[in-house]
Amino acid sequence: MIRVVARAALVVGLANLVAELAIFGALFAPGLAAGEPMPWWMWVVMYLPVLAAMVWVARAFTRLVQPIAAGIATGCVAQVEKWALAVWGAAGHDAALASVAPTTFWTVHFARMTFGFVAVYALLYAFGRIVRREA
């Protein structure tokens, strides 16, 4: 289980960095006015590498505890990455973090992000079980 969780944190963490730095920071953030919300299609494009990484990681899940543990680990890595990018002053991240109170960032935002990773991994786990059962 430790290998699966470590792989999730590493692979999805790297995909999240690509999404945050290359897609958002280099492509989308320069074209957005300060405080302008990102259109839904940009969110979809931005997080495609993260979803692809999650699908790749989820293929190794064999027990229900794995998607839960992997989701928590991935949520922690993603939150720390967002914080580090904001502290570093990466394009678009400094203003995003400044608009969120630190207590909200490390509680509500952290919980929402982590729950999202757990939920997607759980859906991928369930889908994988259905596919394997029908094969």
C-alpha cells in the first residue's frame, strides 16, 4: 500500500505542477485580468494531466483503503504545492492565495481539495472493479 500511495503522491504531484505552472501559469494566467475568474473550459484543460495521472495510478488499486489513502496523500501534496507556488510568487498564484485567509486555505480549502481527490480515486476504483468483473 505504501508504494501505491507514494506513487500517487509523486505522479499526481508532478502532474499538478505541470497543470499549475505550465498550463495555468504560462498559458492562462497571463491572459486573465487581476481577479477575473477562469472559465470552466480552462479548468478542464488545466486539470487533464492530473486526471490522466490519477487514472494511471488508480490501475494499481486492489483494496478500498488505497484510494482513500492515495487521495489524502495527493491532497496534501497539491495543497503544499499551491502554497509554495504562492509564496514563490508564481504567475496567478500569489493573488489567489492572498485572496484566501490562511485559516481558510489550510482548513476548508484543504479539506475540499483532499475530499475531491479521494472522491475521484474512489470513483476510479469502483469503475476499475466493474470493468475487471465484466472482463
